[in-house]
Amino acid sequence: MRGKKRTRRYFLRLAGIAAAASLTSTSGLLAQNAATRTTPANKILFKLGVASYTFRKFKLDETLAMTKRVGLKYIALKSFHLPLESTVEQIREVAKKVKDAGLELYGGGVIYMNNEAEVHCAFDYAKAAGMKVIIGVAKPELLKLVNKKVQQYNIKLAIHNHGPGDKVYPTPASAYERIKDLDERIGLCNDIGHTQRAGMDPSESAEKFADRLLDVHMKDVSAATAKGHEVEVGRGVIDIPKFLQTLVKVKYSGVVAFEYEKDPENLLPGLAESVGYVRGVLAGIQ
């Protein structure tokens, strides 16, 4: 136990440095470089990004500015920032704005698909935006249609689990059972906060279903129960170093997207701390 506490203090020291660095452009770049200096055996293949649900109280321009402020490059837009009912021209305009800001619009979501029309809409929306993955929730009876759309558009679908309150996809395991025989481009978005709240170890889940892990929502929670609430990454019950080591082990190459839900109107300090903590952990992976 004492050794574990020392390790945590070490990561927190690194996190403090990285969090401060993430709020300045030059130092933020140095922190990113430090996070990728690893031996070939421990090469970090995944990228750090953000789910724009984090910025649900802010407009698109503010969202892009704050994403850059904490040194993140990859972003998945929620409908707050790119409405699903947008025209193709409007979608392309937003996608260009993201690109012009120096960011990469890698995905969109969470997008709910409750009927066939919403499935078609989701894939047309993602195609117009140039997204590589839809982070979504499709009703089980629509998965055959989703399978056809994935093959038609070559856009991945990562099913997002929502924890104990979700009757269909509470855990990655519950989603995996429904999609394991479908096209391999249909996979999982492991929301590790909800996974932990459902009583599952996010690291074990990531390793067991590594073949279908397409996206990750990074967060931390106060308890491994349905009543657990979000806290800054590194302050909760999730073993973040173990989880990141697991992603390295399974050679996960997608995006680890921060979905920071605490303090929605004053999120930047907590998000910066969370990003800094994760970078501190990555800097310690040798």
C-alpha cells in the first residue's frame, strides 16, 4: 500500500507539471513530447482528444479555443456544436472551422439512433463532416441496418455504454455481446466512468474486448457504484495508471477523449488538471 501511495504521488507531481504546461502553447508541446518518449515495447499508439460534450455550456468557437488551451488536438463534436439537422453545407463549414483552428474532427457523438431515419441521418452527417467514427447508441433491432451503413460508408460505429441506468448498454460487455458477429468496424466506446460505476474494472474490460475497442471516454468517478459522481481524473477510484498501461499493452491506436462532466460552467481548471494527470502518467510509462 505504501508503495502504491508513492507511485500516486509521483504521478501527481508529473501531473502538476503537465497541467501547468498544458495551459501554455510551448510548454504544452513539451508535455506532449514527454508523454510519447517510450521504449519500443511500451510505444504509445493512441492519441489524446476531447468529447465536446465537455463544453456543452459553451459555443463552438469557445470550445475550440479551450481545446487548444489544454493542448488537445482531436475532437468529437456533440450536436450542441454541430446540430444533426444541419445541411451538408453547414456541416462542411463547421468541419472547416475545426480544421482551421488546427484541430482534427475525428468523430461525433454521442449520437442516438432510435429508428431507421436516425441511422441514415447519423451516417450522412458523419460522411459530410469527414468523421472517422460515430460514437453512438443504436437500438439493438437497428444493428443490421447499422452493419450495412458501416460497410457502405466505411465509417466506424463505437457503441457507448452508459452505466447502471442504461437498460441496453450498461457496460462494454453488454454491447460486445450484441455486435461481436457484426462487421469489425462496429465496436465499443468504453466510457470508463460508467464502466466503473457498473462495478466493472475498466482495465479488464479494455483488455477483454480489445479487438473491438474503437474509442475511449476518459474520466474518473468518486465510487464504483451507481451513485458515483465525476471528479477530476486522478482523484477518483479508477486506477488510471493501470488503465493507460492496459491500452499500451493491447496496442490501442484510437483516441482517448476526455469527457469532463464536472463544473460545466467553469470546467477549464478541472479539465486541465485531468489532462495534466494523464500526461504525467504517460510520461512515467517507460
